[in-house]
Amino acid sequence: DQTACKSLLRGFSCRAYAWLITFDDGAMFMRLIIASTLLSASFAAAPLHADFTPPIREVVTYGTGTELLQISAPTLSDIAQEAWETEFLPSSYFSAFALSKSGGYGYATTTNSRSAAREIAMMECLAQNAQCRVIAEIIPAGYVEPPANAATLTLEIAGYLNDMERETGFRAAAVSADGAYSMVWGYSSRAEAERAAMMDCESFRRQPASPDAPSWPCVLLPATK
């Protein structure tokens, strides 16, 4: 993974990146996508609720353990096999690997939620391929769908949120289901901190390609002071 981050005077914000490589009809495309995984309707056996419905009342975090869910094991090209072994399998949650019927493939890592990750990557895959399906996901060990008005976090962001508790002044954290986040501290009021966190998170999150495209706005996490 790579990260695009900026240090603030009183905080920091980032979004995670992953490479998606896909091809169709002999043409090769390489695109940079934001922290995403790939979706297949057949893979989503259980319904998934809307992500990060405000107001967020609970933050759900997970341990270091991961679980690999694999629904099929098709033959991969040499380059796809390399991506599977060196990029996908070593990653943490939430991650996925997908193939198109034409042989194109995509992988991505570290969104803040399972469902948003799959939806985002499905859009990316379908942008260059007629059909795509997820063949594997990496999720937290023991994962269960979170309740409404809850936000889930990657292991890395959960650690940053825990570290922020040591900072002084009013603090605020904002996250997007797509993997963007911002954490700020040292402000003189909660309202000021929350405005700063939201503004910065919004500048990092995935922007919809069109007015009717799915979008994952940033939301504030429950106040810590």
C-alpha cells in the first residue's frame, strides 16, 4: 500500500491507495484507486446495511487477526498470481481480489468498511470490463456486521484513534467508509475541532464521478472530549 497524507499543525489526515490492474479485449489499463475492494452480487450472500449512517454512536474495531474468504480458485496468469501472492495475501482487512470473465483482475486494500470497499471496487472493475466477480476477501477474524449508526475502522486507523486520546485540547476525528480519515486536536472548542476534521477528511475522500454515482461522505466519530 501507499498513503497520501498531510501533516496538520494539530493533527493529520490520510487516505490509503491500492493498485488496480485490469484488462479487457487485449487492452491493458492501470489505474490508481482509493482503498478499495471488488464486489460480486453472488458473493454478497448476507445483506449489508448502508455505511456510516450519521450520527455515529459506536466505533467498531477489530484485532490483528484476519480471515481469508475464498469462493473459487481459478487459474491465474503469471502477473495475476504475483499480485495475489505479494500484494493481496499479505494485506489486512478490508481487502479483496477479483477477476473478470475476460481475464482482467483487480485487487485493493484497506477501506474502513467491507461493503463500501466492495461497491467502490465493483465500479472500478466495471469501468473496463463487462463482468467482474470477487473471488476472495480478507476480513477481520470473527467479523460480524456492525449495528446501524456504527463505523468500522481499519487496524491502522483504529491505532491512530487510540493514540489521539493522549493529545490535549479539543479533539475530533472524521472518517469515510472509503478509507479517508482526519484526526485533529488542540482546538479551543469542540465545534472548531469538528469543522476542521470534517473539512480535511472531505478533501481526501473519493469524489463521485457523476452526480448520481455512489458517494461515501465523511462522518464524525463520537466526541472524545
